[in-house]
Amino acid sequence: MVRFKTNATAIHVHYKLSKPQAQLGMWNMPPSGASGLDLYARDSAGKWRWVQVARANTPEVNVELVKELAPGSREYAAYLPLFNGVESLEIGVPKGAAFEGLAPRAKPIVFYGTSITHGIASSRPGMVHTAILGRRLEMPVVNLGFSGNGRMDAAVAEFLAQIDAAAFVIDCLPNIGPADVRTKTAPLVHMLRAARPDTPIVLVEDRRLTDEWILPAKAKFHDDNHAALREVFAALQKEGVKNLYYIPGDHLYGDDAEGATDGSHASDLGFVRQSDVMEPILRAALKR
């Protein structure tokens, strides 16, 4: 996400994507989320509000994103595509308009997780829970969501430990089972705590699949996965690990089976609900 300030009455974007025409979207994710550029701005009360998303119809997008904007100088945030790589990006305003890039903010919240963290199935880049929480908490976010590969690997933990984060959110259970939860969680926490003695660490249970109400085997898997993480969390607390927080997974998508696009990946509704569950725990961890 890039932030800037302008008094322009129109904003243009020109960006080149790394994936070809056939990969601008996916069966469970539209091109607006996979390849679109999503623009937000602060309103007169200082609240972040959606403005417009670029229509990514080709691998090179060059459009007037929005025009006839209300007069006045304001802060904007442009969220880059969730699935497609961006080779280059230019943001343009009419001649004579002011334009100012904004400096990086304080320490980020670092999310380490799966394709759900990555944002797969979101309709727009700004609708992923990591982006929603960044706006609500007024904090930068580092999204380390790896599709199919959020596995609490030691190599990733070593990388995470190098980041001077405001908090670490570990949300890998959708990609691992109870045995790996029991063997990998504690070493990851210990590596982070050794490098960052005071940084909050938040462990997240996996979401419930929205079709598991009628599929008992899936329900049991998540029962077992949640139980495994609770065991590890309790053991870490007993060891005296400080600044450790926990987010239950049962209600991350809600309770009506309507929070996912494909049963697994959150819809926009699911991302909002996930943000609602996570926000109070993150506020407590961050003391905000």
C-alpha cells in the first residue's frame, strides 16, 4: 500500500502486472481483487473511506481512476493487487495539482499466514482483514501470507525475527494439522521471543470451514487443530512467556455459513467479520 496527499480533482494510475491476461483473476477471485489497484481516502472526519478500484482488463492498466473529486487536499492510500505482481506503478494528477508522497509510519503489525492472510477471494485489495485492521488501528501492516505455505517454518521465523514489529500475528493453522501445531508453534514463538523480548505475539486458531456444519470429518479436524493450539498456548504461558495473546477461530467467519467464497477463503463479509474478532485482541496487545 502506498500513501500520498494531493488536492487533485482527478487521479490517474498506470501500472504493469507480471502475470498474463489469462491470470488476471481466478475462479474464486475477480480481477478487481487479484489485479486491481484499490484507492481509499480520508474524509473530513479523518475516517478512511473507499474511493474507487481500477478495472484490470489487461496486464498493463492505464486509466483515469477517478475524476470530479470534491475540492480539498486529503490523504489517500492505494492498495496494490493481491495476487498479481506489480512491475511498475505511476500515479498521476492534473498539471498544477499538489502531490506529496508520505513518509513511512511507525512499526508495522506483521501477519504470517496462509492464502487467507494473503487475501485470496477478496473482491478488492482493501477488503482483506489485514488492510481493514491497518485502517482501523491506523498502523502499517506487513502481510506475509503464503498460499498453501503458511507452515510455521523455522526459516520464516528467522526472517520474521529480523523485523522490528509492533506485533506478530501467527495465523498458519489452515495449512497445518494438529501434529505440526504441537511441534512447530512453540519453537516459532521461542525464536521470536529470543529476538524480540517485548513484542506481542498473537496466535490464531484456524477459521471454521463454512460447510463443516454438514461435514463431520472437517468439523473434527478443526476441533483437533484448535485443541492442539490451546495446549501449546497453555504450555507457553506456564513457561512464563510474556506478551502472548490468543484469538479463537470458531467465529472468525461468523456463524451462518455465509462468510466464505468457497467454504475456505473468506468473502468480503468474512474478512469484515474476521477483523471484528481480531480487532479487540490486537488493541489489547498493542495497548491502543
